[in-house]
Amino acid sequence: MKATETASDGVRAMAMTIKVYEVNGDGVTRVVRPETEVVPLEQPEDTQRFPACECPGCLESVQ
């Protein structure tokens, strides 16, 4: 199923694209992988989640 198609349960999946490029020191870009549609995960794997914020404001709100 493409990211823009409707699933069998009638729910439309979110459309998402990704393109990989690099920028050299002069600001010139080069496409490493062209833009393509991808289907996002419903939940990221634990190893790919950002760690909890440790700034003073966030630490105070948790306590």
C-alpha cells in the first residue's frame, strides 16, 4: 500500500517523503538518494526515541 492509499479499515495512511542529500562547505547540494514515499512507523523503536529532556524547566515539571 502506498502512503497515500486508504487501508482496508478505511483509515488513510499519512503521506510522508524522504530525500537524502549532502551539502559541501561552499553550500552546494548533491542528492544522495532521490525523494521517495515512505510509510512511517506507528511507534518508533525504543532505540530511536529521543532521550528525556534534562533542562531545568522540564526537570521541575516532572517532580
